Amino acid sequence: ARLGNVEVHRGAGGETHQLAGGDVPVLTTQQGIPVSDDQNTLKVGPRGPSLLEDFHFREKMFHFDHERIPERVVHARGFGAHGYYENYDSLADLTAADLFQRAGEKTPAFVRFSTVAGNKGSPDLARDVRGFAVKLYTKQGNWDLVGNNIPIFFIQDAIKFPDLIHAAKQEPDRGFPQAQTAHDNFWDFISLSPEAMNMALWIMSDRTIPRSLRFMEGFGIHTFRLVNAEGKSTYVKFHWKPKLGMQSVVWNEAVKINGADPDFHRRDMWDAIQSGDFPEWELGLQLFDDDFAEKFPFDILDATKIIPEEVIPVRRVGRLVLDRTVDNFFAETEQVAFCTQNVVPGIDFTNDPLLQGRNFSYLDTQLKRLGSPNFTHIPINAPKTEVCNFQQDGHMAMRNPKGRANYEPNSWGGALGGPRESRQGYRSFPAEESGAKRRVRAELFADHYSQARQFFLSQNPVEQTHIKDAFVFELSKVETPAIRARIVSHLLNVDEGLAKQVADGLGLAEMPPAADPARPVLRDLEA
Ligand code: HEM
């Protein structure tokens, strides 16, 4: 019999054998040995026992047994797509980064969107921050802008990240909730970390239940530096502005969608790209100098604060288009490894203590997750430029140095001696640093309520109601009365009306006193 172009036979036990031939390729083992029968193990007689000699069975089962790798410790659930960044005009006055030098230049890109707290199989419409990680394969190597869809973060210092994530994910005794922030541990941590108050307002807003990944903003969050060929530095905040605008669902819809189609967001992205309706974002820059940084009432190194777009307008400098789905989810979306520390000449860090900690964490976790220091050899992570150095060996080495030289300096000239340094190579911005070595937080980081209030007041009445409803829903799942009351005591410093409505919604017997607000410190008083 035939099934399409495949010849089909029935085996002795009624099993189906499909045969190679014509343009149907031959099934082989990993060693390339052609397989004659993939339906039956090698046995003594038709009823066994099975033979250890069956290398095809053993290899197939061994490989299957080792298919799983650890999921990401955060942002485990994600969806990736390929595309490009197209630069509008030369930004040579601002940065030496090659991808920004020429108008119309296209740079290949890979983007992975994610939720933060849920495990790999968790529902897409969980109330959560969305990751927005962009890998740009520039001609000077890979630049990763590893951002979120909210312009600020929960904490100010990376040393709190393990605590934040432990508190947000499943509780260690019961193993749930799987993808919900509505539980005691999460709100306990938030209530004891007033620095998270601005973020608490943002995550209770509609932004954490986007209608589609195509209708979200993205943010690099931290203040970075652009550095031009003359070595001049300009501070920058990166933004991605969706061409479709922003849209969210309401909580009632989110809950239903999670039940009916937990893959709602990834299906939407897949369908849009497959049908040629390519999602698009514009890259925006907020640019400022030391003078502005000195005058701004918050520290530009504090990742829990925005710089309002009314104060520094967002300049749109290019567009990101996603026009190709992956060939293989595991090879690309799962194995992609983003890292804040992957920057190209012309882009540099600041001393934001959250960013500095991230620069360590990603590379470290990826060694564990991908299993070898050679994960940059995997095609999705490999730069599209030539990689040439003396790093060698390790598991799965596929890019070892060729020839005799595996060190430098060496006496072997020309090609024999291998790669050497370049005057155009990456140079860190020579920022002047001084001060005593201490574990202390900058005093200007201490105002935790003003921007939370600004954010709440910037929302229209319907959006404000959604924020109130979200707080009531989330805190109603918190069993410990003291934690509920503590959140309300913070909300009193954000907006009294909101605090009262939340207290009413929760049926609090009495209103707690307002939390003692951190004393805002003026920079001129410090001087
Ligand atoms: C993963 C964003 C803070 C550690 C991710 C991902 C994104 C992201 C988008 C997923 C990347 C992907 O799709 O593969 C952010 C943002 C932060 C932040 C915007 C704050 C502004 C931190 C901090 C740490 C951290 C403070 C630790 C110090 C990690 C780790 C992963 C991760 C370990 C998993 C990476 C992997 O397995 O490949 N983050 N993150 N993040 N993040 Fe963050």
C-alpha cells in the first residue's frame, strides 16, 4: 500500500512499517547507520527476551531519556521569533555602535517574549511582567537588550533578586501557585520591600495582562551609555514602541482565556507571522547628560524609577520587524541565551546595581542550563561575524583554534599565529570612580512612593478601577491579615482613595496607619 509518496507494509504483529525511497529519506541512527525496523526491538523469538545488543533501541532510548534540560530559573515560558532591526538615520554623533551608523541598515534580530514567574507549561495570560529580550546580530558581534514590558523593576539591588523570585514562584512546602502572584509569600516580600511599591502599582495595572505580545511596549529599564567615536558618553534609556499601540484584556477575560487556550499569546504571534502580518516596534531613545542626571530628583541608577517621557521625550530611531517563526522551538527559543553583558563597541553600562548583578547572573545560569561553556557555538547564540580566539575544549567544542597557536603573544607570524588585538576593539567608557567600599544604598534611592502616586494618577478612571480590583483580588488570596494590612499601609502613601477602596474591598476591620515614608533626600543637601 502507499500513503502519499510513502510505501507502507504491515508487519507480522499488525504494526505499520513506512519505507524510504524516492525523495523519502532513510532513517538512520546518530552514527548514520540505516535502520531496517523502527517498530520492534531485537528479541530472541517473537516474544523475547529483548537483547542488550540492540544498539538502535539503546541509542534511541538513551537520547530520549536525556531530552530535558533545566528550564530557565525565571522567564521559563517564552516564545521567540526572528526578524530585523532597521535603522532610520545615522546616530554616529551619539554612538560608535556599527548598527546605528547608516540610514536604512538592517541588522538580523531574534526576540524572545516570556512570562517571569510561571513554569514552562504555565498559562500565557497569567498576571505577570512580560520579558522582551532582543538579540541583535550586529557586524561587531551580538548586542542583547534584555528588557521587560514594564519600564521599572521591583528591586534596586541585584542581591535581592533570589529573594524576590523565591517569593514570587511556588511556595517551597506546597509547590503552588504555579503562575500566580496572588499568594502570601509574594505579597509578604513586597510589603516588606517598599522599594517595590512603584512596580506593585504597575503590575496591578492592565499592562500585566496584555491582549497580545504584539500590543506591548518593551523597555531596557536601566540607564545605559551610548559612547561615540570621540569617546563622548550620553546616557540612554531604551524603549520599544509597538506599531499596533497597546492593548490589554480585563482580568475576567484573562481567566477564561487561560482555561480555554493557555497558549493564546504564542498562538497569536505564530498566526500573525505565518500570515504575513509582521509585528513591528520602533526603537526609542531617551537621551540625557550628566547635568540632567544631577538635577533629576531621582537617581538615574535606580531601576525602580522612570524618567517621564514628558521630561525627556522618546526619540524614535529605527524599527524592529518580526517576520519569521522558528524552524525548531527547542533549538532556537529554548537554547537562546540572552545576557545584559553582551554589548558592542559604542554601548556601555552604568553603575546601576541591578544591572551590574545581572551582568554576572545570566552567563552563570546559562552554563548550568545549557551545560557547557560552548553554548555560544549553538547557531542561535553564535554571532554572525567571525569568532576568533584561543578559547578551547570543554564539552561539545566545535570552534577550537586551528593549527599550532592556542595562546598569544606568540612568535608565529601571520595566519599561523592566530588572531590578535584590534585598536577598534571594545573599550570601556573610562568613568572616574572613587569612594569607600561599603554595603550601603545611595540615599537618593529612598523615595519609594512619589512615582507610584504619579503612575496611579496618570491612569484614567477605568484603569484606576482595574488597579483597585487587582489589588483586592490578589490580596484576597493572601491568608495572613498582617500582610494585607501592610500593603494597605503602603497604599496610603500612594493614594488615600485607592488605599480606602482596597481596604473596603478586603473587608479590613480597621484602617492601618500609613507606612513611615522614606525621607526624600535632596542632592544639594548631601553636597
Ligand atoms: C531571564 C529580564 C532582572 C536574572 C530574563 C529574561 C528576561 C529578563 C527578559 C528572559 C530572557 C530569555 O527570554 O531567555 C530582566 C529585567 C530585569 C531583570 C528587565 C530588571 C531590569 C534580573 C536580575 C537578575 C536576573 C536582577 C539576577 C541578578 C535572570 C536569570 C534569567 C533571567 C538568571 C534566566 C536566564 C537564562 O536561563 O537564560 N531576565 N531581568 N534578572 N534573568 Fe532577568
